[in-house]
Amino acid sequence: MTASRSIEQLIEEQVRRWEAARRTRTPDHRHEPVITVSRLPGCYGRTLSQELARRLKFDFFDKELLHKVAESSHLSETILKSVEEKDLPAVEEWVHSLLLERYISGDYFRHLSKVLMAIAGNGRAVILGRGAGFLLKPEDCLRVLLVAPLKDRILAVAGREGITREEAKRRVIQDESARRAFIQKHFHADMLDPTHYDLVINTAGLGKTAAIATIQAAWADKWKEPQPPAGAGPGAA
């Protein structure tokens, strides 16, 4: 009950922050889309995503929070209320199209889709897991996949959890299988297909600091102010 109540409070506080931010927006405000992060186990997905959100001053949503919200119609509706009324038809239309294409089924994924659309509509968020990059429109997010060689991921999990390499290997393989099965079952897609992402990063090759900087640069470049063509201007022919 305490955990459930704290999640409800967290969601209500988040909605209030969105409402406050909307009231202070200027007429020339540009929407800043979200970043979705998919990852293989042992790629520092959580710490990297949290640090990325901190640096960008974005909200952070992990799969555990999204799962609890999607399970509750009340929490789902609370987040959906953060979307302006003029944007609600677009949310409903997108979720309906997902249902028709059979990417999602059942109340859980209907709620999850609406919640993710609401988060994307408010912008400035890092979303970790739950297939967010498969549920949101590509133009509404920067889709990132974190990968690394198996041996490096085993070492990372063994060090983080304080367990043997054998146990770490078992967990990594089990978790990877579960994540890939989740995406395959619900989105009929291969999680490791690079064409589903804007950016694929080998965290073993780059390291966390460089990986975060790369994602920041990709996000800034994808949504930078459009530049006029060379030679364009008041006097251009």
C-alpha cells in the first residue's frame, strides 16, 4: 500500500511539473522530444540513462514505473490528463493504429501506449525499457540501443552484483533472452535489429562518459533549429 501510494504521489507530482512548465512556455517554444533507451543486460543502461537525464535536466522513467502505471487505469488516466485536449485525438489515433497493426493487444498495452504518448507529448524525458522505442512514433523520439560483447557484460554484472562470473553469465543470458522475447512477442521485431534505432552504442568500446556525450550530440543534432539553404536570405534570388 505504501509503495502504491508513493507511486501515485510521484505521478501526481510529475503531472504538476508538466502543468507548471506548460504555463511558463513562450509562444516560440519548440517541443523537445524524448529519448528512448533499449539495452542488453550489463550495458550500464540504468546508470547511463539516469545520468543522461540529469545532464539534460530531463525527467526519467524506467520500466518498473511504466509497468506499474500501465497496470493501473487510474494512474494511466492521471498521466493522460497532462496532455492538452487538442492533442488527445492524435494520441487515440496512434494507439488505434497500433491495435490495427497488431503491435499491441489488451488493456495493459493500450494503457502503456497512451502513457508513453503523453510522456512524449510533454517532451524532455529519458525512457528506459518497456519497448518505448517501438510504441512511440519515430519522429517523437531519439531511439537508442546499448550493446556490448557478452564477456564485457558478464564482467559488468559480476562486479555490480558481487557474484561469480558463472552466475553473472547465467543472469545475463536469461535477462537478454527475456528482453528479446518481450519485443518479439509484443512488437513482432528483433530487438537487436539496428534499423529500429537511430543510434546503436557499444558501451564497452566507448565507456559511459563517451556514450552519454554521443547520445546528447545525436539528440541535439536531430532536433536542431532548421537552417536555411546556403545562399538563402532576404536578397537571395
